[in-house]
Amino acid sequence: MSGVDTGLLADLEARGLIAQMTGDDQLAEHLSTSRTLYCGFDPTADSLHIGSLVPLLTLKRFQMAGHKPLALVGGATGLIGDPSFKAQERKLNTPDIVAGWVDKLKAQVSQFINFDSGENAAEVVNNLDWIGSVNVLDFLRDVGKHFSINNMIQKESVKQRIDREGAGISFTEFTYMILQSYDFAELYKQNNCTLQIGGSDQWGNITGGIDLARRMYSGQTFGLTLPLVTKSDGTKFGKTESGTIWLDPSKTSPYAFYQFWLNTADADVYKFLRYFTFLTPKEIDDIEAADAAAEGRPQAQGILAKEVTRLVHGEEGLVAAERITACMFNGTLADLSETDLEQLKLDGLPASDLDVGAIGDIPLTTLLTDCGMAKAGREVKDALGRDAVLINGEAKGAEHNMQAAECFAKEKALFGRFFLVKLGKKKNHLFEIV
């Protein structure tokens, strides 16, 4: 196929996206014509999280360069669990649960790669299609015979579990490497797939697959691993106080997703621009140089938040995230839609359900203290004295040191459901009528 971008590996190198690769110059030559590659995603939850973005976007980079990407969703391997660098055994999920998660992951990976691009159109494959039909005796004889236990226990990902006192590794998880290796061999046989990509924690599994494809089918295949994303302060990437940052908007709202990237540390932001956006390395260097020359807040975080939110949630999700951000900053609630408020209720603000019929004669000071906005009623009284309590944008003064029912009348609720309360300059709380 013509039109292959032979500068792909150089671009990945410039972005810091190559941790290890087999073949070196051989791989570069191999990629001078259109090839089929794959990356696996195991259904360990009902959504992928942002840790999966680097391999997903790398599949997209390969496709843009003229190669054919396969996204493997592990309907079989998801039933086993990858032990690679995990401290303890994974919980085994039922086949029904895993099958449901497989369907959701298929839909998510489909957002990032193009299924209508002719010869290099993407495909989603499920390893349950070939592993699920294998007879155990055939598997042991035809596949298992190619694996040396001596070599398997020397793989760093397995060795750590064996050496960890009291934990160890079950035979179930120990066989994971064989299953993933078998995936690569089968995809080579069925799809002429000659390259597997994955995180650097997958190096042992990938090289196992390269060896198995050679032993079973005399195939020449390659592996390329991507760095695991780390933060400069040592905290875990993709985790916040409210939990994991998911790709599913019903688990992490586009607004919270946008805020996550907006709050990236200066020490990490240019690396993340290289990993997570399609801006060229030269454009990113220029952004970094401009930020270094300017005084005040860098522009890089805003660019990163915009680019990644658009990639994951589309233009509509980005516009909503920017609108909510602007409204929360300048306090203009009139621009917020009902969907915006639902995003804030999900994970954008501290939130509570409110039964307006049960408020009765509860003082406003008590209600705002009980929901956690204030440590004591005195703080609310002081704010009321400064006209610093706003409910749906309406200031409440000292004369409103009264029953909460007077301030939360249902007819005053935004969209008949919501009350956004602001206490002082920084404290916000969203109530929804139930």
C-alpha cells in the first residue's frame, strides 16, 4: 500500500513514546510498507481509564501513518487477569460480567480508530473467539510445549510475584503470559499481524508472543512498548481525590475530565502534550518556549485540556466543559444547561440530595453545616452578615438566618431540580431535589 509515513518511529521517539522495541532497524524497514498491528485491552471494569489513552492514541498514530490497527478486547484473558507487576491476585469476574464489559470497551476503542478507511480500516477482535474453542489437551500439547517454566519465572513481572513473601502467584495467573502469546500467534496466522504494542509492563508477554509465532508458524513479528505514564511528584497518574479518571462520561464527566488536565503540574504538562495530543513535537517545543518567556500562568495546561477533552468527548463535550468552567469562575449561572448541572452533580462539585418536603423548620445554618460546607453554624452566620451566601445566584443576607425551607422553595430551583449554593469565594455545593 502506498502512502505509508516512514517518519512514524522518529515521531514516537521525539515524543518519548518508545520504551523498548525489538528489531530496531529491522522494525523501521518493516514499517516502510503498510502492516497490521494490535494492542490488547482487558475488560477489568466497565470502562477504560486515561491510562489506556497512550496505547489507544498510538494505535491511531499508526493508522494515520498508513498501517492497519486491531484493537483486541480480551474476552478470554479478562476472565484470567494479567499478573504483570500487580501486588496481589486479581478478583475473578463472572463470564456474564466480563462479556458486558467487553461490549462497552469495544464501543470506547471505536472512538479512536477509523473503521472506514479502506485497506487499513481498523477492526476490533475478541480473543474469546479463538481461545474459547480450544480443547485443553490440544492447548497443552500444541501451545504449552513451547514454553519453558525456567524462562517464564525469570520474567520480571512474574518474578516479583514469586519473590513477594506470602502472596505468590496462582497457576491461573501464571498461564496469562501463554494466553497473550497465543493471541499474537493467532493474529499473525489469521490477520497477518506482525506488530504488537503495549505498555512497558507488557514486555515479557509481548516477547513471549514473538517467540511463539516463530515456533508455531515460522513468523517474523515485532514488539514495541510504550512508557507507563508517571507524574513528577511521584503520585499515581489518573487518580484524584474523587477516584479514577474514566473515559466513560457517565463515570467521569467531561467537565471533571477537562479539569483534571487543566490542573496538570508545570513539570508534567509538556510531556503530557507529547503523549496525549497530535500537536507536532515542534509545536509543543514552541509552546514550552513561549511559556518560559512569558510571565504568569503557562498556556500549556489550557491547550492540553482542550486537545484531550476534544479527542475523548468530542467538540460538544469540550464546549460544555469550557462553558461550565467559565460559569463556575465568574458565577453566571444563567449559561448553565440542565445537562451541565447533571455533570456537576456527578463529580464536579460536592453534592447532596434534598427533600424539600422534609426540611421543615431546619435553620439554613444547620443545613449548610450538615452538608459539609461549613464546620460550624458561626461560619455560615458570618457569611450571611457579609452577603456572602448565594443560592442560585441570589445573595442571602443576615435577615435570611432563617428556616432553610424559605431559601429552598421548589419553584426557585434551576430546571425544577437544582440549587447551587456558594459560601464565600471558594466553597460551592449543589443540591438536587428528590
